[in-house]
Amino acid sequence: MISEAILSNRRAIIPYVTAGLPDMETTGKIIQSLAKAGAAAIEIGIPFSDPMADGPVLQQASKRAIDAGFKMEDLFEHLPGWAAQCQVPLVIMSYINPLMRHGLAPTLRRLKTSGVSGVIIPDEPADAGALFVLTQDAGLDLIRLVAPTTPAERQREIVSQCRGFVYAVAVKGVTGARTLMPPELEGNVRAIKSLTDLPVCVGFGVGSSAQVDAIMRFADGAIVGSFLMERLMQAEDPVAAAGEVMKILGAPIPEDI
Amino acid sequence: MKGYFGEFGGQYVPETLYPALVELENAMESAFNEAAFWTEFEGLMEDYVGRPSPLSLARRLSAHCGLEVWLKREDLNHTGSHKINNAIGQILLARRMGKARIIAETGAGQHGVATATVCALFGMPCAVYMGSEDMQRQRLNVERMRLLGADVVPVTTGSATLKDATSEAIRDWVTNVDTTYYLIGSAIGPHPYPTMVKRFQSIIGAEARAQILAKKGALPQAVIACVGGGSNAIGIFAGFMHDPVELIGVEAYGNGVHSGASINFGFPGVLHGACLHLLQDGDGQVLPTHSVAAGLDYPGVGPEHSFLAMSGRARYGLVDDRQALSAFALLNRLEGIAPALESAHAIAYLNIYAQDHPGACVIVNLSGRGDKDLHTVLEEGL
């Protein structure tokens, strides 16, 4: 379902939104706004107190959401409604600890029954075979990350235990918009694509329409997190701002897809 | 499984770092199998650090507690704590790997000072991440690091203590992974760090065991050490792991509300690349910690300690801020030794241990000296 949603969208943009910022009701409206504005899939971030793979913007987003009272129970309460109101697949992005707290297997099953299609875990264990089996058993796609430093042999292993799409990390470093994409990105994405039929989407550092143009020439989608969250945190009306950011990035309006 | 201690340990890191961990593990294994590596390490331990550190019988403290107390004097090492053992070992590895730049995290500043010291010794640039809260309470060590040529980077995110400094060091590493060696200061982090740090710190336990056998002709009944991340404890425990000797770690009970006592009050979770006992709430958010000892002010604990606690091979007691401060004063008065506030937790535990084991022979790992803590101790009104 995630793969199809990406492959059938002519300019697949996957926005990331931190759950509970400024509150759960607004998060729901933001998700709806992103879906209406042509998102191919939507990543919902579970805020975490110690987000070691994140740059300043997503660190701040996590902190603000936790300070505003984010609770996992609230998330589980809202997810079914969010999934029902939009036609695009929802993907949970979370550090592994919040998913482990009440047992990984039951938590993954609960995400599935709440309408989630896949999970991305930036600090998944290096030996993710067991995690992959758990997600398969739960009926969720495990979206794996391939880094610029990942050697060829490991790329092959990762894509064999990956569903939905392959998340190609554009840069060595933490999340956050950057003006330039590294020159080796295209080669890396092409190498991954030669190993799998899954769509390959690029994330970390994406923050302009021109970058999305460049990425679309060799990849199947672009993931936009910090660029979006920075604007949502500044906006007086984050719901409207979400749609505007998608427009800036050149997302196709759903009728066009 | 490799890199695990039971269910604890592992490698929970951003994918970008995974190849660096493989590279590090390979370098470590090749170095550890080479006699020349250990010859150089042991040479520096003797000539630069001043090892072996003494094992001193603390006569007046023994009489006071009703025990026979021996102190393993890591406070007498160059730079004033056990941290230098690990810093020397890892910088030798970094040099073998051809890394041009060193980064580290520090809480109390002892590991930061040790890292800045070995970087000066080997002529390598060094950045030390330190919580702004800790920079305040450990000012002396900040100045020392700067004198040694290190760039001390204040960390203001989160609680501005050791856990946040560690996260920030990892963010630097993931950004500069090709050129930079992350010199982690405790037996925490992803595999192979816990195993590597233990190997370098096990010099403490190996010496202590030989020394007690030479001086007393018998093993002690217990070995006691403070546990934050737990590198000094795992280092001394390593020498007695297969002996009929009680292994006791002492966690910081803080002010009784917030603590650093991960094994006593935490649940298994993942922080900074490993599965370990973690102080966290019902949602898996890491809880704020508190200890008067900055080096124990950490919500996790080395994964091997988690394993030793679950298996029952070691047990983990509690000492609060007040008890640690009293022990700090006591050791000054009775033995003429100012312990680090971290180590003072282990000293304070003697009173608790003595209740059920009168007259027992124990070794306490006096992991560091307390000059750095005078400021804190005076503020606390001792």
C-alpha cells in the first residue's frame, strides 16, 4: 500500500510531522491538510526526549510536544480517526525506546489496528532481522534506512528486510534542511535501486522545490521533515502553513496525481 | 549474540554510524591480539599514569565502620581518576585507525580532562561536549580542559547534563564520521564500546586482586564501587568475576525524588546505542536525573551491569546525596583523602554493608579525587 501510494504519485513528497505539536487536534488537521495538498504518504513522528539522530529543529519539535503533554495513549486514541479521514498511508517514525516500553510486539500490533501502515525506526538495532519479523507479523511495513556510508553488501541485506520504501539518507549527519545535496547521492540511490523493486525515497536535508526536482530525477520520492516543522512551529496557522509548504515544494494536487 | 550481554547491549545507532562501529570493532580486535599494542599501553600506564595505583589499608576508616577496608587508589592516577586508563587505551586505537580528530562527552569533567590530556600527549585536536549545568558545577575541570588545548562545547539541550552531552557527541560523530574518533568515557554506548572500555579498565581489578593476595594472602569478601555508567565498577569487578567475592555497585539515590539509580528504579530500554536499565516514564521518555555527583547523574547504566544485576552476580545498592557528602567529609578527616563525590558514594555504602557483615574485608574502588568537588561541597554546607 505504501509502495503503491508512492509509485502512483508523479512527484511523491512524504512530509514528516511531530505528533502533539501544538496539540493532538491540530496534528490531525495538519495531517488532513498535508493529504489534501498531495502528500504521497505521511510520517507521524513520536516525540522522544533524546533524539540523537535529529538536528535542532526536530529536537525542538520533540521537546515542545513533550512539554505540551504528549502521551502515547492520546496518540493511539487519535490514530484511527486520522487514518480514516485521509486517503494516504500513515507511517510512524519513532526512536525504538517509546515503542519498547510496553513491549515491541504488542505496540506494533496496536499501531496496525490503529490504521498505521508502516514504521521507521532511526535507531533500529544493527541486526534488525528479528525486528523485521515482528513488523511482518504485525502487518506493518518496516521502512529501513540506507546511509551514505552503508557498504554494498549491507545495502543488499537491508533492502531484503525492508518493505514500503527504502529510506535513502542523503547526508552524513543529523536531520535538518541543507542547501546542497552531496554529489554522491545520485549514485547511491541508483545503487540501491539496482538491488530492489521497492521505491527509494530520499530524506535528511531536503528543503526546497529545486532539491525535490533534482531528487525526482533519480529517486521515487522526497521526505521533508525539518523544513516543514520549522515553518509549522513559526506559523500562526500551522494547518494552513502545512498546505502552503507542500505547494512550495511543488506537490501535485490530488486531482492531478 | 555478539555485542550483547543477555538482552542488554547491542548496536542501536543511526545507520550512518554502523560502518564506523564495524571499523572500530575490527581495529579493536586486531589491536587486542597484538602484544605490541599492550606493551605500549602498559608502558604508558606505568610511566605516564603512574600505575600500579596503590591498594591502601584504611585503618581509621576500618575502625570507624567495623570492617577491614582497603582502598584502590585510582585517585592517585595522573589526572586524578580511573578515566585516564580508558582514554590512553582508546587514543592508541584512534591513532592506529588514522583518525585526525577526537570527540568526547563528559559529566563531572574527569573523562573530559583525561581525554584532553591524552590528546595533548598525542598532539590531536579534541572537542569535549559538556552540559552547561555541569560546566557550572565543575568549573575547575572546564578550565583544565581548556588549558590542555581542548575545545569545551557547552550543551544546553534537555537537562544540560551528561546524557545531553552524550547525545550531542553522537550528533557530531554522525556528521564527521570519516575523520573523527568518538572516545566514549564509560562502559556505555553501542558495541564494541562497553567491551572495549571494560578491557582497558580491567587493569584496576587485575592489580587489586594481585595486591590483596600479596598484602593479605586472601581475597576480600566484597568489592564495592560507585556506578553511573559504571566503568570503574566494571573495571574492578573484572578482576574478581570468577572468585567467591561479592560484587556491589552503588547507585546515586540523589535527593530521594530524582536519582541516577537506573538499575534500582529503571526499566530495560534503549539509550545512546545500547539496551540497558533506563530511568524512564510510562511512555518511554527518559526521566530527569539528579545526583550531587555529576558523574553519576545519568539515566542509564552500562549494559553489562544490567546483565550482572539480572543474573545476580552483582548487586546494586543506593546512597543519597547527604550520605555521600558525609562520606566525603569522613574520608578527609579519618584518612586524609578527599574522594570524588562519585567515589564518596562507594565509601558511604560501607556503613550499610557493615550492618550485616561486621568485620568483613572489603575493597572500595576510590575511583577519583575530590578537588574538583570542593566548590560543590562548600555550597552544600559541609
